[in-house]
Amino acid sequence: MVLTYIYHVVLAVGAGFRAKSAKRAFDFGCVIFLSLYHKKANLCEPTPADVVFINDASYSVGLANFQKTLRFIESVVKGLVIGPHETQIGLLTFEYNAKLEFHLNTFSDRQKILERVARTEYTQGYTYTNLALDFAREVSFTRENGMRSFAAQVAIVITDGQSTEPHETVVAAQKLRDQ
């Protein structure tokens, strides 16, 4: 079966959701798979993907939940085939500002990605999701930083609640999706 033009997939999980994954429970406010686009993805074969995690590091998340989000990211990465012709991973954190943790083309080795994710710091601030989405569009999803034309582009936003600037966040999400 071939998919033609998948523009986006959105999955929102309400507060208190609990899912078992790799014998670990994930209990956090919201996970949004925001932008997935690929002209022809064959479901029977692995499809190369450029995946950028956009992880909320705001005050409201709290250190314990922030650490849970990092474990969630690690569990997803462990299940992917990583490499320059398979899946590439990028990571941003955000609060007042978007902070680049690493680009899509920084690591081609799963273990190095996992080590870097584990060292990600919790910074705290207000939830400016719009700035992170703009950063992903303007910086992360560029050829210079590893985006590949033959790969699906996927942004995974992990947040615990509403953005400080909800209208601007909707606009930024639309721009990212339409890129």
C-alpha cells in the first residue's frame, strides 16, 4: 500500500494518560505529532525520516516530568533504525526561547543520540511553543542542518499544556506544516 501526500498527523493525549511502552509508564500531559509529509511512502518498507523532537522545558512541566519526556524520547529512538539513509533525529527544547540541543545531521549513531538526550538540561520559563515551531521550520528543517528531500519530515511536540501565545502557536504550526 502506498500513501500519497500525508500532510500531518495530530495526536493529543490528555493529562493523566498512561501508556505502557518498553515496560515503562509514560504519564504526561500532551504529545503532539505535528507535521508528517512524504509524497510516496510505502508502508511495507522502512521510509527514511527526519524527526525533530520539540520538548517543553517550561516551569509548569517540572523536573520530574521533564525527565519523563527525555525517557520517552529515548524509548522512541531505541525503536528506530538510525543513520544517514534511514532515520535522523534532532532535538529542541523550549520555554522563553527555543534552544537547539542537536541538529538532524549531528549524530548518525543511536548511542550518541541517547547519550546527548540524557544530558539535556531542564531550563524553565513560560511556554512559548510558537518560538520552538518557528525555530524548527527556520533552522532544524533545512538542508544545511540535515533535512533530506527524500525523507519524511516529522516534528514531535511534547508539552504539558497551552502555549503562552496560543494564536501565534497556531500560525507557527500552520507554517511548519505547509513548509
